[in-house]
Amino acid sequence: MSTLQHHADGADAAPAVIAAVDIGASSGRVMLGRITPQGGVQLETVHRFPNGVVEIDGGLRWNFDALFAEVLEGLRTAATVAAGQGETVAGIGIDTWAVDYGLVDASGNLAAQPFSYRDGRSSDAVECVHRTLDPQRLYATTGLQFLQFNTIYQLATEEGLDGVQALLIPDLIAFLLTGARRTEATNASTTGLFDAVAGEWATEFFTALGLPDGLFPPLIQPGEAYGTLLPAIAGRLGLPSATPVVAVGSHDTASAVAAVPAAADDDGGFAYISSGTWSLVGLELKHPVLTAASREANFTNERGVDGTIRYLRNMGGLWLLSECQRTWAAEGFRPELSTLLTAAAALPGGGPQINADDPSFIAPDNMPERIRTAVRSAGGVLTDDPAAITRCIMDSLAAGYARTLADAERLADRSVDVVHVVGGGSQNALLCQLTANATRRPVIAGPVEATALGNVLVQARAAGAVAGGLADLRAIVAAGSSLTRYEPADLPVTTSRK
């Protein structure tokens, strides 16, 4: 029986659970979270659904209408499952990927299906933005890693922004649930229009770029409520209209980092890798690093839960492998992932590597050939054997993690003793072992569901079901998670970029 109570209904109210909407670039799910009597978190997945970019009106976009329909179906199922167990849903939190947005008019209508960051439209806008705002000035204020799809460059391609507001994807979902327009701070920090020191919008950049005042709604912090469900939405979901929608670390990486099971005595002496479609590799800091050297190394300073700074680099990730699998499946080759990784692990190390961050890998379509082309361009040789290509990806990611970690330590003047890998990549034993080898540090893998755990715990704390700071939330995660430790193997390791 859960100890989380819906206090608004009194001491005799039914036990309450928390709904977490967690959507990535390739899939989404709705989960129920329960705070157990032992002080842990129990997660139950009640709805899964696919996600992905589609070509609409000549561009790569998100089918947001279908996505929101899945969110509603998931929340309806969550309400049904909870009721069947004598529970009530005490709150809803939403996290997704960053930078993308929908444009909403004064009547609340979505102007078009939102563009995906994988669309190439913003690449031509980079030079225009940099003519107006020097990159050094941008970084000195925002501390944001340069990526050609950052929100600031996407907005530079838009026309007719008067009379509309830009809502980042999780904020757009929250708006349709509650009618409240807000911008959650951890996601706002990925736009290129957020002051990393002040923690507010960089209003001078809006003016310089000719963006309308109020283009983004006011900021909201993790743990604050957007509002309660609109009556019509509540009726569709079978939930009370008083059900709050609570801001969490709505950038999924912010929620994941909040649930890194670091020991309280680490005091920041740990690195994290949030490993999924992308790899987010970095440190947790109290203050941003805005130096010229940090800009040249292309590190980002994004907000975390409780005002922390996620000092990291956004790197290539398991998108490379999933896209290879999609191509191989179309050709009739469909091995289990475990089989593919076992075959890759049996190959010797020291093979060819690629720069997993190369922009040529951002868009979909025939990833195996693009990887082989990159190897050839660097003077190497890579066969078309799926195991060899998989090993190339794993070696390349691990080597990139090691380089990035070394740079982060140097730039932030911080020493790291352990590396935590959370998210889907924590289940990839080959990648975790290669990462331990390359970084020469122990790797602690897990939990897989770090993002959902961070989402649930921020909501639970807001509801008073748990208390304390990040160290306390992380202790809950560590106590209730099955973690795997990988020690560096005594093997030759190369971190050179090929």
C-alpha cells in the first residue's frame, strides 16, 4: 500500500499514486509511481506508444496530434488502473526531449505540427543569428552548447510570430491539459534565449533578433504546478478536475540527472551519462562555466532540478545503432539486440572509430553506409558485417565519453571518481564496460528508468510525500534500484578520434 496520500481529500482518502508522462524521440510511455512504505519508488508502466519524425508539408515534423492522443489514452489508462487498485492519481508530470516547440495562437490553436530538430531548416539560419549576436556574446550569457537545431536558430526561420506563443513540447502538453501557459525552466535553458546566471529570459536577445515580447510564457520551476485539469479533459480521463499538473524537470535529461543514484558523500565528485537516443555526458555544478575555453569545447550549462547546473556535452548516442537496426530490418536482417551486442563484444578492440557527433548522422536513412563512409573518409576500413558496425559504434561512443569527461574535469576544475550511466544505455553491458575501460573509472549502471524516477520524485516532494534535497531523492533511488558496477579492465584503450 502506498504511503502517498491525497491530503486534499482528508486523512481517510484513498492512497494516491503519481502519473509520469515520459516521451522520448522514438517512444513514449505513461507510468504510475508509488512511494512505498519502505520509502522507495515503485513504477508501473500502463501505456507505451511509438514516436518519431514524419514528413509533413515538406519538412520533418512531430505528429503532435497523434502524440497528444496517446498521452490522453495513457492518462485515461492510468486513472483506470489506479481506480482498480483503490487508488487515486494525485498528480501528473511531463518530460520530453528539448528545443522543439509548437506555436499557439490567442485562441489556443496549434498553428502547425511542430518541426523536429532533425529537420535541416535551421542550419541556414545559424549565420544570420550570429551576424546579429556574436557567438561569444551568446555563450557568455546563455552558456549553451552550439547545436544547429537549438531553439534560437529554429525561431530565426519562422515568419509571422506576432500573436502567437512558442510552447516547448512538455509545456504544450501541459497547456492542453490545464489551459495554463508556462515555460519550465530546465527546458527553457536549452533554447539559447535563457540567461544562465540570472535564471531568467535573456530579453535583450529577443529584442536583438526581432522576436516578439512574450513569445514564450513566464517561467515555472520544477515542483510548481501549471494548474489543474480542464473540466473537459478531466471528464475524458476519468480524473477529478482538481488533479494538478506539476512541473518536473521537463527536459528529460534534467529528470534523469535528478535520479542519478550518487552517494551523498560524493559531493559532486561524479560524472553522469544519460544514455539513450542521445548521450548527455557531464557533471553537476552549482554555477555555470562561461569561459572562452568552455565555449570552444562546446560544453553546455543547462538548468537542473533545484537550480543546479548540468554542465555537459550533448553527444551522439544509441540513435546510431537503432537506425542501423532499422536499415538492416528493411533488408531482412533482424537479430535480437543481445545477439548483435554479443557478436560485437567477441570482436577485438582497436578497430575503426567515427566521430559520433558528426552532423551527418543526425538525419535518418541508411545509417550503416554513412558510418562506413565516415570510416573510409578517415582512411580506415569497415566491413558491412553488422557486428563490426555495432562494435565501431560502441567503441566510438565510449571513446567520445572519455574525451568529454576529461574535458569537463579540466574546464570545471573538478575531479571525478565514478561515472553513473542511466537510461536505456545502462542495460548495454558492452557499452558500459567499454566506457569503464576508456574513462579508467568505475561505471555504475542504472537505473534504466531514471527519467521517470526523477519525474515521480519531484512530484512526490511537491506533494509532501518525500522531503529533502537532491541527495535525499538520490538516496531513495539508490536504495530501491538494482545497479551494476563495471571496473576498468586492464586492456589497451584508445580515445583518439578517427
